[in-house]
Amino acid sequence: MERLLRRTGKVVDLAGLDEDRAAAALDLFDPDGIVSFVDDHLVTAAALAAHLGLRYHTPEVAGVLMDKRLQRDVLARAGIPGPSYWTLCEGATAEQVEALASEITYPAVLKPAQGSGSRGILRVSTPEEFRALDLAHGAPSGYVIEEYLYADAPLAQWYASYFSVETVVSEGRPNNVAITGRFPLADPFRETGNFIPGILAPELQGPVLELVSGAVEALSIRDAVVHTEIKLTADGPKIIEVNGRLGGRPPFVLRDVSDVNLFEAACQLAAGRPFSWEGLAACEGVGYWLMLQPPMTARRLSRVGGVDACATLPGVSTVTPHVQPGDPVDWREGTDSRVITIRGKVSDHSALAETVDLISGLVDVEYEAI
């Protein structure tokens, strides 16, 4: 990777350097901007931006975006609709865990306070299940426990009741450019992919986009591409979480069906060039990114069939296996536990539903159980 990067531009290896030394090393090259496309580097990028006088999240904003407990507190104080929640600090005692077990409304969703990719997220149905998790010796960052949000109404089986909004925030002004639909989650809460444009009733678009704009303001986000996940409930749309960077897959899907390049937009903001966009991006067809996840009982991939036939389907552009027969699989890797990714573009949502059904019938995967 380092050899590849050096062919594209100047590279500064920051491994082992503290913030002051890292900033000094970068300052020699007079950078125009800084950006991170993954959560793991958000706080570091913010600290370096502060040292170098570059546009980015402030360290305080990055800290709130990276800690789900702090983010929940900020959104709740601003009156932004979201689930009820409870927090558990790192190093909590068994007595504190026991006390919290009786306060939570079940079912609930347990999340590490810091983390990404659906890792470590569990559904907890009873106080007994909560106590059995041994949280006193769990995630070093602590936890947030959230009310499980039920869908407003039954939906078609092929897509989920939650979605995301892709937003380019420029000088504090949110430019909402896309609504991204989601395929149903794999247990316990693993992503199985998305599609653009998403499916959202026209009368809900205004309230949803206002909700995103309110969250951006509450979190003091000034210049960044933001990825906000939202659930439609009987009480209206509620925010699941706000990510202070572009989503992992939506930028690729959006680029397949529109003129919006979110990677380019992120770099444009970082370099101090304003971004402006009116309304959601016009899309030509429906782009999708579908990931097949192993069941929680699987420990090894035994056999895969139908991949070649799947690749010949109309509307399928690429089929990418991530593991081979004999390789281990582990649901605890979160979304990264996927075994196959299928990408493509179709004419409309009806064609997407048909394509997803055809893929499900063709791809035959067998696993060795735990």
C-alpha cells in the first residue's frame, strides 16, 4: 500500500508520532486540507486540523461524533427525536450493571460507545440477558443502551424500515443530496447493503431532511460530508446515529446513478471550497450494493454455488466473493463478515425487488455450524 500511495503523491508516515510531531511533519508539505473517510481516524484528523489551521471538525465535535453516549446527550438536549437511552461508563461495577438492568425498557439495543461496522451490537430482550453479558469486563469505551425502535408499518420484505441521508455540510449549511434505502439487517444488526434512491413517501421527505439539518446544527458540524441513519416509527422519524464522515457504501452507489461524487465533495470542503446543491440529486435508475451475510451459527464456509449464474443477471455489474470454501466466518466481525457482495444498477425499485429475489434464488451458500 505504501508503494502504491507513493506513486500517487507525497506520503508522510505518522506511525509512532504524537500529535505535535505528526503535525510538524505534515506542515513541511503545506497541506491544503485534511479528511478522513473512516471513523477510526476522525479524532486524529481533527487534532491535526487544529494544529495545522485546516478546515475540519474541531476536536470537541469529533469527540462527540465518535462517542455514541455523548452524541445522544447532545441530540437529546436539542430536542432531536431519537430512542430513549441509558449509558454505562467504562469500568462499571457489577452493582452498577445490576442497577441499570432494572431501569432499561426491553427489548433494547446494546452498542459499544465507540465503534463502527455494526461490531458488538446486540439485541437484549430481558434483564436476565443483560446481566448475563458481563458488561463490567466488556468494551473499554463503555456502552450506550437504546430503546429498540419498531417500524411504523409493515414493509415489503426486500427493504428495511430505516435509511440514511447523505449530506454535504458547507460552512454550516446542510446540502442533503441523497436518501439511501437499506436492505434488511442480518442478525443481530449487520448491514446487508443499500440502494439509491431510497424509498420514502414524498410527504415525509421534508420532515426527514429538517431532522437531519437540526442534528447537524446541534452537533456543530461546519464542513464535512455527513451520513445520518434514521428509522421510521409510529411516533415519526427518529435518528439512529449521525456519522461525521461519508458512509462506507453510499458514495459508490450514488456515483453510479448521479453526478454527485461525495469523495470529491469531501476533498473540496477540506480545501476550503464551498459546496452548494439544491434538492436531492437526480438519479438515473436505481443503484445497489447487496452483501450476503453468514448466519450467527456459521463458523466456516463450506460451499458456494450460483455465483457465475448471478453474474449474468441483467442489472448485475459485479459479484465479489470475500471468502473461499474452507475459510472461517464470524458474525462478530459485524458488517465485514459478509461473504459475497453484488453490485449493479436497474431501472426502478420494482426491478430491484425482482433482482434481489433472483439473486436469493440463485446463490446457494452452505456453512459449517458452530
